[in-house]
Amino acid sequence: MNKITTLAKQWQPYLVLFDVNLQPVLAELLSQLYLLLDPIKENYADDNDWHSGLGEIKPRGHYENLLLSEWLLFDSEPDEFLRRAINHEHLFLAPAPEEQKANGAIIALFDASVLQLGKMRIIHLVMMILLAHRADKNRSQFYWGVIQHPAKLTPFAGLDSLLELLNSRSDSTVNPHWSTFLNEIKTDERWFIGAKMTSQLLNVPLTDQLCISQSITLPRQLTISIQGAGKVRTHLLKLPNDIICNKIILGQLTPNRFYAEVEQTILVPISTHFQPIISMNGNQVAALTEEGKHLFICSLSDPISVKQKAKISFPPLSGELLAVDSQHKRVIGLINRNSEIWIWQPKKGVEQLAIKVEQLDLPATGKTQFIWLYDVPFHSIYLIDKNQTLWRSYINNQSGESTICELVEVDKNVLALYKISDAKCLYVTASENGELRVKSPQIRAINYPLTNSTVSSSTINVTQILLADAPSWLDGFGTVALGVAQDWQILTYTKEEDETKVLRFTLPPDWRAWGLFYQDDQIQLLLLHHDGKKVALFSPNSHAITEIYHSRHAIVQYHFSLFSNSFTLITEVGELILYSFRTESVRLIVKNREAAC
């Protein structure tokens, strides 16, 4: 167990005040700052207050603590009593030292100026918790104030004080009355937390200063300068993602104010046999209803919005849904209507493709790999049939009316199809000798072999292909994972070294991979446990497994979105869950009324 994990336990009485999704983030920040602070300074400790009760026997001490047996000797043999006194042979009960404590207070003055708006306020909140814990641990009192406000100290009152601090804003200068006010108060420590420029305006004796500034080159890091005990230390403090930061800054701290999650109950059950999809921005999810005649579409507010709204619709289908994709806020379906393939969009009706269903031999409903690309004035349709042949068709809107071109064959033995932008896609194909290649119909430069001297020959039997880091694929080679049962290898290209690196590893038993997650230069696999109820992240480098979602019911359908860094699940009872790595939490839970009861 690392040091930060051990330290985090002491914050538990404070962390329980917060939403469970914020607790690990705040525990990490608290532990980082805690390690930077010096021990408490008890400037006003009184040595007379450090003893309570009697302890061990010693040959030195005050005569009020002389042993009773010694006083009995004084009554019976006074000469012996004097001899023992002269020779320092008397025995005394030594006072037992009480646990040392400060009898003053810890005071924190916060800077609420415009220089400390935004992410700097997160450090204010964390320092308020730290100093409250510091005072409590040392049996002292903790008071706080805002230096731009009237000179008045407020005792720490838990969550109310934290929210009040976050809501404090001021465009005025430092209040000069703080100097006179604080000179009359007995304190153990006097802290300033804010901007260095503001601290230079203070005329207040301080024991410690913590100045905060935004790192120019590293937007997710803050520069922390701590001055105390005659020394100055500077550190970089890493922040959580922007969604979590905004949640804290806006004071969305408690479970009932968790704005990133919406729970809905619907009357129409969701199909457990059709894979759901997520829009590229992660704010829309679509699935098939159980009776197969309607599409379920749920559109969410952006997670950064304070008020979360969910708009649910059930547009009717005009045929059997074969596959579905999304383009911005639009959902596009591929349907079988009277043995002909049609393109379907809600509120726009259908447009027929000039091909019969029997000619394609498509997989079962929900198993067809299908993507819709948009490149003005054309819409492109790509799909894979049962024989692993990739087909393409265009819809031309140049004349104002849609003209659908015939389906044409693009390639054979296509194992996977991925969208990497609104207008571009990738696919992985296998030759007769087992060579795997990544290709793109739109980017001719993308034609990379995945089997060479550095890649394991087991790739000829590959059963899973996962892609990640869509932006990198637009510039060249991105990241791809190849799996054969539990044996995996990840291929990444580094421009600096101009080479493709291969990382081989074995997945732990009882887990299977179904997504490749890439963020902050870290690659992790999404895993599903064999019991179908646990979703986890697996690090190929450390082999660590981090559980991120646990369902009460078995998960039967799942989909991971490269663009939105989110995934959606459907359980055996028709429950739909949308999880986002942007918020590091569940964003949407949809239950049908019968299952909810």
C-alpha cells in the first residue's frame, strides 16, 4: 500500500460529506498537500498545562509528590528522613505527561479576488479541510476569514463553510482592519491561502503562506508555493479532469447535487439483443426497444451544465433495424423493408438503397458493422456482411435531392471497422497468409501491416481487434490491440523514435476485453468479468485491475465510444447505463417500469 493510500484513511470523516465520485479525487489532493506541510507550530503552549495525573516513581521531583512511605519515615525516624533527603534517596511520583496540545487557534485567511477564481478555488477547499483536520488533531480551534471581507473570523462548520468559501467572490482590495484585529488574538498558526500578488499587500504577521498560480504550459497542474519556517518550497499539483474540477468549483459536492447523473424510468422495455450506440460527443445514446418497432433515443445536457436534462423519444421504425450509427445529434439506421435496404432517420423518413437484402447476406439484427460518414455534399455508408466483405455506398445531396449510388465492394476479409472522424474510417483486413493490415478508404497513406518480425505470429489467429486514440490515426499510426483469448499485444507508433512499439501481456483469468481506453498517454483495456456484472480497467504495464462499475444484473450488451471516451451497457433486465470517463462516473441510468418494480 503506498503512502498516499494510507494517508487517505484519516480524511474519511471529511470525505463522507462528499459525493462518492468526488471522494477519491479529494483524498488524492488532500494527501498530496498534506505531505508538503510542516508539523504544527504551538507558539503559545504553556508548560504548566502539560501534566495530568501521576505516573512512574523517580528519585527527583516536587515534595507534594513525595511517596506516602517517605512521609511515614518522617514521622517515625526523622533523622533517617533527613539523611535520605541529603543523599537524594527520596522517591517521588512523577506527573504523567498529557498528550501535547495547543491552547490557541489555527487561523486561515483566504484570497477571494479575481486572481483566485477557477481551479485555484479547489486548493482553497482542500486547504480548509486540511487545516480543520490539523486543528482537530492538535486539540486546537480552526477559524477562517476572507481578507477582502470585514475582519471577522468564522469557526469551521463542515460542508457549510466549504460552500461559503467557494461562493466567496470579491473585486475589492485587502481589508486593512485585519492587522489590528489579529493582533488581539492568540494563535498557533496564521495561514494565508491565495495569490502571491495579494499576499504582498498584507500587513498581517503570518506563520505560513500558500500561494497558488496556474501553470502556463500544463493546464491541468497548479503551481503551489509554500512559505514557512524560513524556507520556501514550490511544487506542481496535478488536478483531476475538467468535468470534476467544474463540479467542485460550482459547489456540486453532495450526492443529491450530482449533476452528471440522470435517472429515468420508461414504460417501453429496451431490447437485450441489440448493441446500443453513443454519439461522438457522448451526450446521446440510442438502443432498440424490446418489441423492435421503435428506437429509444436519449439526449443529455453536456456534463458541464449545472442543470442536467434528459430528452427521451421513441421514433417508430418502418422496418427491421439491422444496424444504427450517429452523426452529431442525428441517429441513422439501416433497416430491412420488404427485403430491401433502406436508410432511416427520425423525422426524415427513409431513403432506399438500390440493393436487395439477399444479395448482401447480412448478419442477424444488431450484428451488422455499419458506419455513416459525412463529407459535403456526400454521405458515405460502409457496412460488413456475413462473408466479411466491406461495402460502400454514397448519397449525393448536391442537387438538393438525395441520389443513392449502388453499393460497391471495398475489400474482403475485413475483421473490424472503426470511425475516426465525421468523414473518415479505418478497417482491418486479413490476407490469405494471415497478414493483418490497417487501411482507410479516405486516407491512402494509412496502409499499415500489423504482422511483422516484431509482432507475435499468433496474430494470424486473432479473435479481437481494438483501436484507440482516434486523433492519432488521422495523422498516421495510432494505437491498436490484438487479442487471442487471454494473450494480447498492443501496437503503438512513436514519431520521436519513428518506430512501432509492441507490448505483450496476458489478461487475468475470468476477464475478457471489449474496449481500448486511451487518455493522458495511458493505455488501458476495458474488461468484463465472467459473471457479467463487473466492469474494470486493466493496465498492461502494471497489470493492475481497477473496478469502475458493478451491476446488480448481468450485462448482456456493451459498446465503447472512441470519441466520447464513454461506454454504454444493457443488463439482462433491460436496464441501460451510460458511463463517461470525462466525468469518471455514471451519467445515465434508464430502467423500465416493470424491472424497477
